[in-house]
Amino acid sequence: MTLSPAFLRLYRIKQLGPTEYVYPGATHTRASHSLGVYSVALRILRTLLERGADQWTTAQGCDSFLAAALLHDLGHFPFTHALKELPLTEHEALTANLIKEPPLRDLVGLSGADPDMTAAIVDPGPADGNLQDSETLFFQALLSGVLDPDKLDYLNRDAFYCGVPYGLQDTDFVLSRILPHRELGIYLDAESSQAVESVLFSKYLMYRSVYWHRQVRVATGMMKKALYAALTSSTIAPETLYSLDDEGIYRLLETLPHPSARWAAGIREKRFFSIVADIPFDTQNPKLAGLEGLDDRVKAEKGLAEALSRKLGRPVPEDSVIVDVPERISFEIPRTHPSVSADGNGGATVFTPAVVKGFTASLRRLRIAVDPGLADSVRGVQDLSEMLAECSRVR
């Protein structure tokens, strides 16, 4: 078996980044996850072919889908999805580029797959002529959907290694209910609501208990702050990061001549910033809504540090304050059989759009964290969130 350097790198990237500091068993890698996604994708494909998908798929298309499932995370950064806000190329685009270039192009071709089709399945991107044919679109929908192989693997795998029950899925039951659809990828029969509900609720619980655990958010916020400072000061170029693994990103940051070195060392040594404020993030609140963008949060951090300096009568460096707002997240509701009505009759999921919206609202919390040496003093400041809102308003 030939393993390319790009895939070998995945063995050196933890699937859940700094989550091991909260759940010590969470040391599994993106490589093991990728192999798991391939396994689930193979089972899904076999099921759908038996149920009619063979009418519009080809052998090369099926091989391309399986190659895409195995290689879908090749371009992924260390530290999970925490770095998505940074000015970096999307990891799907990086993956597609790797697949289309040697040596992977040759290896994918030897497997029976079409490298260009494989890349298009991973990264749909803009419409690209023949690469957006109906078969490619079908496989794109299979790889990235509500009951896709990626989600079915990571929910089970992450729950197992974290030692929590929240993400566990009955994959056999899910596969017993799926049906092929040329445009949607898959749909569910009218009796499959509990499969959908299980996945949606598990995803919600995993975000609440694991992925967006408050300490995990602080650690990823420190890494994001370090990389943002390095990128915006042109100390490092984006291209420098694309081939790094977990150890490489730490080594790079610890050599830099600015606070990034201190933040990176703090994560490794578990000297995390201390949370001094934790409130629901209300997107309807005009005082806080502007904090969704990373650039705006960085400006607000600077303003808050200056306000705290005046309030406390002592210097509060800008690099000692983190404002964290989780990104927007969706909990998709899949299509049921075309004959099932939109009002949910006939067994459609009980998780209505309003309920799913509530999931998102309850997960997103605004947190302010500061250097541990400042935590006791800052906790004594009244109306810290109002002070932040004022800093956000007057930028």
C-alpha cells in the first residue's frame, strides 16, 4: 500500500485539536477518521446501488466517490475547524488541489477513479463545465449532507474517544432506511424520523458538551489569536500553514518574536486564559451583533483592554484579552420521500425549523477570557458585557 505524504500528515493531526485537554481520550487522528469515512461511504454506496442508484452511476463515478471520502480531509488544518475565520484558503479547495496534482493524481487514477471528478466531489466550487454533470452532483450530495459518511463517522468516533454517549449513532438502522435520489443524493422513507432526530440531536449535544466546551473554546481562541496576529502582521504567509501538522504549528509559533509564542506555549502547558464573562450571544442585539466577524472582535478586544486599563488603574495589554463568539452553525433537516408533505405528516422529523433554530441559539455563547494573572481583578468589574458592547459600538 502506498501512502502519500499528504495522507501521512493526517496521522499527525488530532481530529479534535485541544479537546484532549478536557477529554484525555480524544487523541484520535484525522487519518483514522478518514479511513472511517471511507468505510461508511462504502456501506452507503452499496446500499444505494442495491436500491436503484446503479441506474445513473458508473463504476468510475463510484470509485471517485470512494476516493473523495477517503481523501476529503487532506487539506484540513490542525486545531479542528477553529481556524476557519482566518484569511486562509478553504480546506476543501486545498484538498481538491492536492488530488489534482502528482503524486495523488496518479494514485487516484490507479484506483480506477477520475482525479478531476474526485476533486469536484470534495470541493464543488464554482460550476466547472463537465465536472458538474448529474453524477458528480449526486456524489457531492452523498458526501456532504445530513446523513453523510463524514457525520456518521465523526459523531460515533468522537463520542467513543471522549467517553461520552451523546454522539452515538445506530449506523445500521440509518443505512436500512436510506433510499437513493438522483438530485438529493439520499432521501428517507416516511418512517425514518427517529434516524434523523438521533443525528440532529446528537450533533447538538456533541457541540454543547465537546466541540464547543468552554475550555476548548478558550484554547482554540488562543490559537486563533496567535495565528491572526502572525498573519496580519505578515510575520508568516498563509501558504506556510497549509502543510503543517499539530507539532509543526506549535514549533512555528514558538519561534515568532511576538505574543504568538506566549499563547502557543500557554496552550501546550495548559495555562489557558480564564473566562470572566459568559453570556448568550443574541444576534438580534445591535450592541453585540457586530462581534461575529473576527476583525471586529480583534478591534473590540483592543478597546476592551483600554477600557479595563482605565477601570483598574493598571495596564491591561491588548494581547491579554480574548473575545470568543462561535461561528454560525446549521442543523439541516433532510428531505423525506417526495410524497411526504412539508407539514411533517407521514413520519417526517419532529425537529421543525423553529426547534433547529433554537438549537443554534442555545449553543452560541459570547465569552470574554483574560490572562490568568488578570482574572481576579477583571472579575470584579461590573457590567463587563456592557463595557464590551460599548467598545463594539464606538469602533
